[in-house]
Amino acid sequence: MTELGTTLRAWRDRLTPAAAGLPSGRSRRANGLRREELADLAGISVDYVVRLEQGRATTPSEQVVAALARALHLTTTERDHLYRLARIIPPADSRISDHIPPGIHRVVNRLGDNAAVAVFAADWQLISWNRGWTALFGDPCATPPALRNFARDTFPVDGATPTLSQWPVTSCTSNTIDAAIVSDLRRATGRFPGDRRLTTLINTLATGNAHFATLWATGAVGAHREDHKVVHHPAVGPINVDCDVMTDGDAELKIVILTATPGTEDDTKLRLAIIAGNPVAPLPTPVYGEGMIS
């Protein structure tokens, strides 16, 4: 067993299912994650996790290392150590990071029963989400990771269809939001001037979407903070939600939280959608008022 394998096993053993946002279950021999659970969270095969831990695989790709760091809720220092064990240079401050600190993981997981929450990188790349997000928009795993980007959805290129929601979503302030996304990306270029992914994204949108190109030419710099959306959910019907965006730390992570006004019909619909999970068929029509789900 290598130092990489030993360290991965130790980190897997210390992370509880509850901390990872998973059900604890009743028949567990250990408090930590199973290999199958880590593989699912990181989006890699169970066999590859086994080979890494046993030392039969010693040079995982940068994408795999980043995914493992997120799945294991590593601190930035631990993440950098994992990169070095894999013989990869840790991300520099001039590059966008997809790493999520443990504290943000806890916020995302704890809001799972009451809100749809997702974490985006500085270039609006979707990097984490809770079960509320999956219930409200569909499972992002159905979309290739490279395409899970809110800016790409907002400014489609070559007739591409949105991928972050499996059913229609409308914004009540779409023109304002479009401008906010563009100005936020320009702000990111100042913070991460050497990031290839960000540069590629902006060049793709500027040459492939006229609306983006027009807004980009204004030179505006700003941040996307809030919105109001209507999610046309297939199981419970349209849900009006407020969208709030918080930015965390130097990495410019964006925590997007969607909630409905408490005590309203939309609040009940949102809770029903979360209970139902990712729907495949309509639920019975809910009755609002007395007996509201709490």
C-alpha cells in the first residue's frame, strides 16, 4: 500500500455518511464511508477506488484528485497534500478552484430538507449540489461535467439546450440576470487572469452567442446576487422560488440557495418536490392550507 492509498483510506474512514449528506443506514461495521459511497460521490468506479487504496493505481488524473478532495470534504491544506501525493502540482491562486471547504459542505447538506442548494465555481461551473437541488431541477449527473455551467445555459452556443434543469425554468428578471452573469465573469478574469478554463469559456461564448458578445463589450464588472424564478416542475406544477447567491472567500465560490416564502402554496410544493426526489411521474395534486408539510 502506498502513502496515497493509506491517506485516502484514512480520510474515507473518518468521514461519516451524515457529514457527506448520505443516510447512515442500520448495518454499518464502521463509521466512515464505504468504498462504493466514495466512488459514487466522486463520480469514479469502485474498482478504481480499490486500486488507489491498495496502491495498484498511483497516478490519478487532476480531475479525479479534485473530485476525491470534494467528496472527502478535505481542507485546502489536505487537498494540496493529496495533489502532491498524486504527483500533481496543487492549484495556484491564479487558477479557479473547484475545491469546497468542509464548512460549505455542511451548509449544503443541512439545507437539504428545506431548500435547493448548489455550489458553483468562479466561472459558474456547477461543482456540488444537495438533494433539494436534484429534486427541483433533476439530477445534474445526467449532464457531462464539462457542460454543467450556468453561463453556458444562459448564453447557449450553436443551438445548445440548457442542461442544468431537466424542465423549464423562467426568470422574472432575465435581462438583469444576463448582464449580471457577464459582469461577474469579467470580475473573475481579474481575480483569475491565468485560468485556461475561464478564458476558454469566455472566448466560446463571445464568438458563439451574440447577446453575450454585446454585454461583454460594455465592460461592466459586478456580481450576481439575487433573482426570482419559476420552476415548472413535472410533479407538482410551477413553483415560485427566490434565488440568493452568496460568495465565499478568495476562491469566489458561489453558493446558490433557492427557497419559497414560508407558509405559501409554493413552500408546500417545494417541500413535496424534495420529498418526491427526482420525479418520473406526477404526484397527486397537493391540498394547501391545513395539514401543510412541515
